[in-house]
Amino acid sequence: MTSLPKLLVTRRLPEAVTERTRKSYDAQLNEEDRTLDAGEIAAAAEGKDAVLCCSTETVTGERVAERGE
């Protein structure tokens, strides 16, 4: 069986979206629904295939470049 893509979700989403995310991805969810700073997002994104962030977080090009991808 093929493994699911790994996804970081930085904020709580509507329940229907969360359910679909859990079915389609190996998702790490921000269950506390608190705003993460750039360092926390970068650390949590390690080993993930994608990050779904919201407008409440600031993710700069420099921070993405630090990941080397």
C-alpha cells in the first residue's frame, strides 16, 4: 500500500475539511488552534510533503529556502 502524503495543517479548519484531510493525508493538525510563529511552522514542517497555512501565519520565502526545497 502506498503511504499518504504528509501534510502539516497550521490552524483548525471546518470539520468537513478536517475529515477529508484525515482521509487523504497523513496529517498533523494544530489541535490547539493557536497561531504558530515561523520557527514553530518550520520545525513542524520537517519531513512533511506540504504545509497548509492560513493568513494568520507569516511564512517568508527565506524561511522556505532554509528548508532546502
